[in-house]
Amino acid sequence: MRGRARRSRALVIARTDLRQLRQARDFWVPLAVIAGLFFVVIPAVLLTIITHVSDVRLVQQLSSVVGSLPKQLRASVKGDAAPAQASYALAVYLFAPLAIIVPLTVSSAVGANTVIGERERGSGEFLAHSPARERDIYLGKLVASLVPGYLTAAVGFGLYSLVVNLTVGPQVGGWFFPTPNWWILVLWVLPPFIALALAVILAISAKVSSAAAAQQASALVTLPLVLIAYTVASGTLFRTELAAFLIGALAWVGAGLALWQGSHAVRRERLLGLGS
């Protein structure tokens, strides 16, 4: 019963934060626009242009680009003509980092404001004196920050898959996306990287004195994670499925340790603005 009550308190906090986020259109609309640009507009424009290239010189350049790929990748590239092969390589390999960077950016923006935002809105005192334990508060804030990132990843992945299949699919023999490694990337590698970033960001948000400071500090801290995520996202699709699973497993371990350590960051006195 106690465990159920604690989970219920955490869910109440998470639902409250998500409702406030939904009402703050000036906050989430720009993030949605950015996600739409990177998941839909930019891939659709580039893939359409490359797929329908007819200039002989450009076709030769695209052929040389595909030829410069590692032998293992060249063997898996589909399509008879150079434009189709280049579009396939771009869609499957080069756009992979977007699947991590965009959701990570969304969750980071939400997480950086989630604890310090309570103090700035004046609701920190109410939360500090609520029956919820400090870990319940942390868990609720974590869920409220994870949901936007995971939702962005799910919707963006679905839209990107549709764009790829509609633009490149007819040139390579039909719908082919997502590939097995993309499933591993989105379902196994992406979630722990978002959780790892949020563990750091929530700890920062609980300690700084303003939302602006939280945004600046989280940007500095998460930049290395973004670069690592970019490398891993690209490398995951270039390696075997076993290597992808191992990368994801290491990320899960790191995320678990970071979340456990970060669970001590939220303190009632900090919600009241009394702690350091």
C-alpha cells in the first residue's frame, strides 16, 4: 500500500507538470517547430532533391560519395541509380543522429526548468510541505521531463519513417524503413541517453538559483552528451546489431547510476530557496 501511495504521489506531480507544460504554448511550440523541421521538412526536401537529380555531373558526384562508404555499407545500400543509392545512404545512416539529438534537446529544455521553476512560480513551498517524499518529487519531475522527449522520439520517428518511405521507397523497390538497426537505436539506445542527460539536468535545476542559470548550466553539461549521442547514433548503424545492443546496455547502466545518484539532489529546503 505504501509503495502504491508513493507511486501515486509521483504520478500526481508528473501529471501536474505535464498539464502546466501543455498550457505553456510559448515554451513547447518552438520546440515542436524545431522537431518538425529536423524530422520532416529538412529530410523531405533533401531526399526529394537528391532522389530526382538528373544532372550528369551531380550524378557522378553522388556515385563517388556512395563509393567512399565502407565496403560493408556499400553492400547494404539499395537502389540501381546513384541518386537512389545516395538517398538511401542519407536516410539510413547520415540522419541517424537526429533520432537522439532532437528528443534529447526537448527533454533537456523541460528538465532544466522543472525544479527551479517551482521556486520561481511560487509553488515550491506547497510542494515542499506536501506529503510526497523527496524521492517522489524527484520521480515525478523525472517522468514529466522524460515524457516530452520520448513522445518527440516516437512521433518524430514515425513521421521520418513515412517521409523516407514516400520519397526514397519508390526508387529502391518499395517501403524499407525502419531497418533493424534503427529499431535498436530508437527502442534500446535512445531511452537511456535521454535519461542520463536528465539525471544531470535535474540535479542542476535543483541547485541553481534561477531558470536562466539552469538553462545555461544544462547546455554546458549536456553538450558533451549530445556529441557522444551523435557519435553513438551514427556508429550504432554502422556496426553489427550485437555491438548496438552492447552500446545500449552500457548506456542503460550509466543512466541507472546517474539517476540513482541524482535522486538525492531534490531537497525540501531547496524548493523553499533555503539550501545551497
